[in-house]
Amino acid sequence: MNERQGFKFIAVFLNMGWFALFVLIPGLMVAGISFMTRDTGRFFSLPFTLAHYRELLDPVYARVLGQSLIYSLNTTIVCLMISYPFAWILSRGPKHRRALLLMMVIIPFWTSSLIRTYALVILMKANGIINTLLIGTGIISDPLTLLYTDFAVYVGLVYTLLPFMILPLYAVMEKMDPRLMEAARDLGANGFAVFFRVVLPLSLPGVMAGCIMVFLPAMGLFYVPDLLGGAKTMLMGNFIKNQFLTAMNWPFGSAASVFLLLLMGAMILIYFIVSRHFNRDEIL
Amino acid sequence: MTRWLKISWTTSVFAFLYGPLLVLMVFSFNQARYTTSWQGFSLKWYKSLINNPQLLDAFVNSLTVALVSSLIATALGTLGAFAVSRYRFAGRKLFFGLVYSVMMSPDIVMGISLLMLFVTAGLTPGFLTLLAAHVTFCLPFVIVLVHARISGFDPAVVDAARDLGAREQDVFFKIIFPMILPAVLAGWLLSFTLSLDDVIISFFVTGPGFEILPLKIYSMVKLGVTPEVNALCTVLFMLTLAAVSAAHILTKEIKK
Amino acid sequence: MKHWLLLFCLVVFCVPAVAGERLYIYNWTEYMPDEVLAEFQEETGIKVIYTTYDSNESMYAKVKLTRGKGYDVVFPSTYFVHKMRKEGLLSPIDHDALTNFQHLDPALMDQPYDPGNRYSIPYVWGSTALAYNRDQVAPEMMTSWKDLWRPEFKNRLVMNDDLREVLGVGLIVNGFSVNETDPARIETAYESIRKLMPNIRVFSGDSPKQPLLNLEAFAGMVWNGEAYMAAQEFPAIQYAYPEEGAIFWVDSMVIPTGAENKKQAHAFIDFILKPEIAVQVCEYIGYAPANRTAIELMPEEVKNNPTIFPSAQEVKKGEFQTDVGDAILVYERFWERLKTGM
């Protein structure tokens, strides 16, 4: 083996080995264990069974699934509504200010979302900032019920995931050639047409990427409903965590996780189809 | 009118993003315990932080894991990015797929899958398992960042060097590496940040006796005791701010 | 760079070996004053690494995951001592190594969940009953478990995050025992609690007193120590024993099988058994110690505090929790349905 192959071997082997050991194998284990039987002594055991997948369809659990899907969907839509104009304004702004504004979006992106969620708790408590201000200025007399509600969970999810929607949108919009829009206008298109026939299609890969980066985590984040939600807010993330760390039902938790992975796979597939159709650019 | 709309929309979004954080930080300096009143500026919560040995332990633990895992991830990832851009090898596409799937995977699935691996292998959750987990989720970011930088590189330079008799190691260390240094450093900083702030994956794979900061904050938040938590969060936020700013400046170098 | 990494790894691996004696304690949140831990460290030189959990179930899961290794002293409740003992997760405790053993209250010893106390030493015992905010709720409104179902409490209750206790309340209001094993009766309890759900604002295992202090909840079912600690901060918080009787339980110290610091664990248990330490613990966390001698050392206000020390009649009216064997699966099933909103 000459030295080029030697170096290549090490570089490739180490990386492939790491991913095989810590990504591929665990992934296969999750899939495998989802077909096993629950065993409180050894976490899982034979025989193989499809019982857990059937259980997912049981109304009790299907409800958690459905609720999580709805929460994630709504969160994604709200994030999109807020971020689309925001990213557009940012990308069309003066060049020198763009870098600074982008940094200001990136900072919350990388800040621990646990800290950011806690900040919301401080705001929304019955004796928290919002209520103190509102009562202090006499706008209301009784504190608002903000914490431990579905509303609080939505605020928490949107707050945590907003930067994840802004950044992909911005990345795509920044690359958009302004001459395309000029050309469209020159050809007689009005504002609406320019948007729907030029801007929107071009931004679609960014929209898809943003949706994936918001929808999937929203399903798995357990500490947002944990800290902000009430007694009845159980989402997928809490559910899976429970199965592994409280109910000790590993096969069932694995089945739910496989479902999440399949969802992720489906979304990525849609992403590739959309971006190939509308645009050569893929930003993922 | 449009201009006013644009300004108010951007300001509102930024207010939403930063407002709660600023409130949190401001009240870490509040003399009073409850946010119902401001009783003057005080550093007492920061002082009690320093005098809390458990917190300091957790902090040191977090820093240790972040440092070691980010170094390993950066080294491994840089090699990986180099290999992917330069060589053809069996499973190259699979590798790319795995890299992206880790980036996209919900943390909870990663957390439980790693937990399964460790428990089935008979390992006791602790520092080493935590380390392995952190390297795993940091790797893709390093690989993608460095790969992006290498892609913009002119292969003619490398060919010229090889013609002049350079060994593969030399090509890597003396030609490519200096060029990609900003990306490597950015990748390192980002890995460090990711590791420092990780909650979900660490929740599943850490063991007794190795308490890390985010998990400590998590239990402190649930107990909701004193603004000590605020002080702790502020410190962590400042650290993140420093690391991210540095990384951002370095990433701008990549765009050049 | 490789040398750097190697050096770092060497340091990281050697540090634990170089450090002195250590003890890993795994306990409920808000269950031990920091001063007691500090005193222990000063007196013995053993470094304490203290982590917490919010429910028996998550404690059990973690101990199982680490195969009993890694934690030296854990604090399970009665029926979990039974369960863990049966599954071989506990290591026998050497009574001879405990110089303060004689201070323990014989009434709490040698119970069916651990005959002869071979595997556990009682720490504290306590009750689960009603707590409320006197400013918002009149005392007459909180005399029975059934009062929790009042429509005035819509979205204003906090409950423990414990399936045995929440379903236990359901069992009590239907006239059954809290240690019921009949699935039909447990289902009746589940139906009652289902009707209670609209009133429940939040479940909390870490700190049930928080929602009361935060004014998010006005009443609920909490442990007596939580009510005691809450009242220290906010005197309006009251604790009341319901007329049907409260739920009683004992938490004990155990040493998991794989514990690596068994000697230090015994030293710690012995330290906790010191009467002065038991007094300190009780005054801070508000739970009655299993230490008979300690009670004599206490100041009058503490000895006579009904929240910490219920009268003999209250204890008689109430019921101690015991193991329910396989029926726990029935409880778990209904608990999941409650939590998922069914």
C-alpha cells in the first residue's frame, strides 16, 4: 500500500468506523428492538412481535401521536409566517447591515434552548414579569393564566425553533438574483405575480429545509412541554422519554422512534423532489 | 409605509428573540428573589454560584466534555471532510447520507439509540459514553463546514505539489490544512458550543457522578428556587456568545 | 496535536484515581439540606457527589440501566425497596458497622417489605394529603379528598407525579384500599381521576410546592414536607389531613449491589442516624425522622407541628403504602391513559 493509500485508509476508516459504530449500529438496534417483546428484567427479549406497532395505533397512543403532529404542524406554520417576511427583509437589506443582523439571528440559534425556555418561564409565571407589568399598570386585576397551558407550549416551541426557520430561508433568499425579479416586472408582471411565479418557487427549497428543521425537532423536544406545559400536554418527546426512562418499555419506545425516523425520511424525500423540481440549488 | 412595516416587523422579531433572554439576564442582578419587584442591583446570586461546589463541579465537567469532544470531533471531522472531497471510496454516498441524517435526526432518537448501544454493550453510562455521544453529534457539523471550504479549493495546486514529490501527509498538513484553518476553527468552536449546550442527548447517556451543567440547570429550573439559575444561565449565554461570535468571524473568512 | 490529546486523556483518566474517597448519593429533590452533606464531608473527608430524581420510577430505571453500579446510596420508597430487593439490585447492609443503629424507631423496623432490615435503613416517613393556599381557599373547603373535585378548582390543582398516589386518591374516594390489587377496582379509581383531570393544572414530582408558591395552583395533593417547606416561605400555605385518611409511606436508604464505595456508604448512613443530624434534616425538609432519639432532642414547635408529626389517630385513619405485586402493570396502564388525556 503506497503512502497515499495509507493516509486515505486511515482518514476514511476512522470516520466510517465512527459513524458505523455510533450511528448505523444504534439506528439498526432501535429498529430491531422495536420488534422485540417488553421485558422488565432485561429491557427487551425475544420473541419478535409486531405488537408495539399495533399499540401505536391504539387510540390512547395514537392520540399522543396525533397531538404531537398537530403541535409540530402549527408550530411550523407559525414559524414560517413570521420568518418568511423577516428573512426577505433581511436579505434585501443594505449589504453592510446584513452581516450584523445575521449574527443577531445566529446567536439565539446557538444558545441553549433550555436557557431560552427558562426565560419564558420567568416571563409567564403568575408572579412573573408579564403579569407583574400588566397588574402594576392596572390593565388587569387578576394574573393571566399563561404558564402550564397549551399556549405556553406553543410559545415555547415557536420561540425555540424560530431561528431554525429563519436561517435556511435567508440562505436561499440571499442567493436570489434580483435581476430575475426585474426581468419579470419588465415583462409586465405585477407584485403578486412576481411573488408567486418567481420568488416563491425559488425560495421553496429554503421553505422545505426550514420546515424539516422545525417540524422534526418539535416532535422530539421534551423539555419544552415539560417546563411549560400542563398536566395534559404530552407530546412525542415526553412519550418516548417516558417509555425508556419510566415505563421501561424499550420496544414500544423504539417503535415510536422508528415512526419519527420514517417521518424524517419522508420529509427529506419531499425536500429532494421539491428542490429538484423548482431549483437546482440544494442548501442542505 | 413599506419601510415602516419592514422596520417594525424586524424589530418585533428581534424583540421576541432577545426579550426573554434580556429579562433573564437583568433579573440575575436583582437583589430581590422574586421577579415581582426590583430591589436594586446586586451580585449576590453570582457570589452564591461561585460558592456552590456542585455547580462548579458540573461546570468543570461540562467544559471538560466540551473541550475533549470538540477536539476529537474537529480532528476526525477534518480528516473526514478531506477524505470525502479528495478520494473515491466504497460507501462514499452512504457516508454522506449518514452525515446528513445525523444533522437532521431529532436529538431524542440519537439519545435513545446511543443509550441502547451502551447498555447492550454493558458499558456504564458516564464520562466516556457522554464523550462518544458528543463527538457523534458534533462530527457532521465539522465535516460539512470543512468540506464546503475544501470544495472551493483549486485542485491544480495539489496536483502541482504531488508532481513535485509531496507525500499525502504533506499535501494535507502543509497545503490543505492552512487553507481550511478558518473552517476548522469555526467547526471546533461550533462543536464546543453544541456540546456545552446539549440537553436531550446528554440526558440519556450520562451516568451517576458526572453531572453536567445543562442537566443541572434543568433540575434547578424545575425546582424554581432562586435567581441563582438566572446567574448561571447568563454566564453560559456569555460563553456561547463569545464562541459563536468568534466562529462567525472565522466563517466570514470562508466566504472570501 | 496527537500528543496533546494523549496527554489530555491521561490526565482525565488519572484524576479519579488520584482523588480521595468518594460517595455517590442518589436522592429525591429537596430531600437533604446542603449543610448536612457539607458536615459529612468535613467530618469524614469523603467527597459527596449528589444527584437527584423526582420519582421512584425514574430512580429505578437509572439504577437498572447502570446495573446497580455507580450509585452508592439511594432512597427508594417502601414498595420499591421490596421490588429492588426481589430483583437482586440491593446489597445487604451490615448493622454492626452502624454505631447509631439503636436510635432507630422499632415501630418502623422489620416490615414486610424488608424483613430484618437486611437491605434498607429507614430515613424518614411522611404523608401525602391536601395542601392549599389560605388566601384563596377557605379551610372548610378542604376537609376531604373529594373536595379536590370541586368545580372551583378548575385548572387550579397541583398533584404529585406518582401513579400510586394519584390513583390512590381515586381508590380512597371509592372506599378502596390504596394497596388495591383488583383490576376492576383500580379501573373505578381511574374513572374517578379522569373526572378530576380538568381540575389538575400540573403534575410535579420535583417540587410540588412550586405551583403553590407561584400562585399557579391554589390547592392540591402534596407530601407533608413540601407543604412544610412552602409554609416557611409563604405562611398562607396550609396542610390538611382529609377525613378519609391520608396516605403514608416510608423512604429508606439502600446500597445498590454494584456500589463501589460500600464502606463510605455505611459511614454516610451511620452519619444520618446521628440524632443531631436527624433533627437538622427534619427541621429543613419537614419530614419525620425514623430516628426515635432525635424526636426527644427537638424544640417544642417542631415536635408539635402536625404537618411533620401527625397525631396517632391520623396515622390510624390513614394507610401505609405497600407493594402490590403484578397489579402495578394495571396501575401503569391507567396512568398512561390519564397522562395522554384519555
